[in-house]
Amino acid sequence: MIKFLEDFILGVATSSYQIEGAVNEDGRTHSIWDTFSKTEGKTYKGHTGDVACDHYHRYKEDVKIMKEIGVKAYRFSIAWPRIFPEEGKYNPKGMDIYKRLIDELLKRDIMPVATIYHWDLPMWAYNKGGGWLNRESVKWYVEYATKLFEELGDLIPLWITHNEPWCSSILGYGTGEHVPGHKDWREALIAAHHILLSHGEAVKVFRDMNLKEAKIGITLNLTPTYPASEKEEDKLAAKNIDGFSNRWFLVQYLEGIIQRI
């Protein structure tokens, strides 16, 4: 019989655009996914996140269900366009929904775990030089993350800076499958670099703020790779896909850790 360790946390996870809905409420402006999902041919049958699961309005019901099924932690992402609907303009009303959600989770003894960025870059940021292609995106992200730490830092014990930066950069700027739909490998690597750089800068701020026992990390979607045979071309192919999917993100991430030790 396989047993979980005693400190294993059984949880569930969502992302803001996939679940919240209420895309035009309480000061929220559009994200790049709002625009992308309304572009013909980009989503299945033109589906959007305008309503989604209506979590924005039904979060109490959702948390009640989590408690009933034995969930110990809930990882949700925060919608950047709710917090900073314009460059440099903080929207307190956009923060309120997350404070209410956290209160509900804590009432039911469910650990709140926050993802700072799960792909919904504000359109204003994309309109300024392509979003993650612009090095200023690091500054914008750190400003956003800092505000989250200030407002929610005493309530959230676990933080994720970015969810799957491979998707945001490679699928978004390289293959074009995800928003913003670019197909340029040079852009993909620039975006990946800036995303990982923003992670490192946000972690510095987080540590400087000394938020009790809170911890912070990143979610990487890694892909184990093995050569199909002992042939040199198969070994090279495995090495290349490992670099493409894993090492680019692990090496930059680990270098950031080493620099801070």
C-alpha cells in the first residue's frame, strides 16, 4: 500500500481566467486571454472566460464543496488586470475578492496558496512592446507582486510566482498555440528570460519583506526525456528536447537561487 507522508498536502488548483468570470466587474480591464479567446479560430467553438465557472460570485459555494470533499489546500491565481487595470494604477476593489476568498478558506481550515501569474497578462502591458518581450515587464510584474505581498502576505503561507513559464513563453511566443499567438523562436526565448528574471526579482522582494513562515517557489512543467535507442542521433534528439523543455528553465531558475545564497 502506498501512503502519503504525514506532511503531504492534498489540494486542488485553478487559474483566474479559467474559473472566475466577471471579466468586466469591479475595475478589471482585459487580459491578453480576453483578446485571444475572442479571436476567430483560437479557442474551441469560440469559448471565452467571460463567465467560466462564475467563481467570482460563487466562491463561497465552491469553498464549501472543497471542504466537503476533504481538500486541505486551494491554489488559486490572482488576476493581474484586477489589481493593476492600468500601468501603475492600483485597484483596491480588485483585491477585495481575494481577501474575501481567503477569509472563506481560512474559516474552513483550507490553506490558501496563491499563484501570482497564470498567463493573464494585462492588455496594457502587452500593448507596450509585446508584453514579456519588453524588459519593462519585469518592473511591472515586481510592482504587482509587491502589492500582493503587502496586502495578502500575512494570510498566505505558500506562494507561486509563475505557473508553467514554458507555456507562457514557448507556446505563446514560439509555436503560437497560446496567447499572444506569436511564432518566433527568438521572441520565445526573450519572453522566457524576462519571465524567469521577474521570478527572481519578486523572490528578492518577498525575502526582504520577511513574511513570517511563508514560502515561495515556481511551478515548472517538466518533461522527462529519454533517447529511443543508443544511436547518436536519438541521444542528440533527447538532449535537444530536454534543453527545450527543461534545462532552459531549470538552469536559469537554479542560477537565480545560487546568486542569492
